[in-house]
Amino acid sequence: MTIDIQHKHASHVIIIEGQAFKANDFGMWDLTDIWKALKLPKTKGPGKWAELKAAKRLAASRKVESSNGNGTFATKQATIRYAAWVSPEFEDVVYDAFEAILEMPEVALLVADKMRNVGNDHSAAILERYSTFNDKCDWNIKRIHRNTQQGLRAAVARGTITQARAIELGLKVSR
């Protein structure tokens, strides 16, 4: 009997500087792909980082794996540690990419769209349902964007959500 258990981060997508990066089946992101796609300096390549003591410790605990020239794969923790090595600013960007879904439900919808674009319709649907659930719940969190007319208009203006989604959430539009 074979049990197919996916990692909790399998196929998750993070958005860094407008680009989507998808975790593999083991819940790891390709640092080489991130490095190349974002055109980070050659001196900040994952191979250079892998030589450091902290990276070797992560590799020993299987949080970083090299794939024979096909990339350096890292867990969420190791990806954030790599980003911190690149620069404090990049660490903030990567950390925010991982936290975006938890912090802002409307970002979850953008990520769901990206997930659908990379062929993960099932996960996108789950993320959309989760976001809709959060929108309908009162978590006693006072946020400007929380389904107020002003907040929904501001979210559309920032590009955080589409106008169509804002209307679904209760935005009233004058015709």
C-alpha cells in the first residue's frame, strides 16, 4: 500500500517582485530560478551561499538540496535565510511574499490567479474559498481594507484586487 502525502507547501506560489515562483512537490522553492529570474548579482548566487556554514547546516537538515546543476532547492525557512544573505531589503521582500496570503485576503486571490495560471486549479480554488471565508468573518481586526466602501475603493486603486472582486465583496458602483 502506497500513501501519497504531499508536503504542506507543495505547489504553493509566492510572488516576488511581480514574478510567481512555485514550490515543488517537496515544498521547496528553486533558489537558482529566483536568482536568475530576478537578475540578482552573480556574487549572490545560491552556489555562493551554499558554501557558508549556515547554509551547510540547513543542507544537513535537508532544508536545502542541490540538484546536480539543475538548481538549489530550499524550504520556506531556507529561502528566507538565503534572501537575508542577499540583502536585508530582499529578505523583507521574500518574507512579505510568504506572509502575504496570511495578512491580506485580497492578495490570496492574486496568488490564486497565479496558481491557476501555472496549472494548479484545485489549490487555487481552495485558496479562493479560504479568502472568501476570511472576508465574511469578523476577526476583530480593524483594517482599512476590510470590506468598507472606502477600503474596497482603495484596494482597487492600489491594484490589490480587481474591481470585479471588489464588487463581489460589496463595493457599490454608481452607474
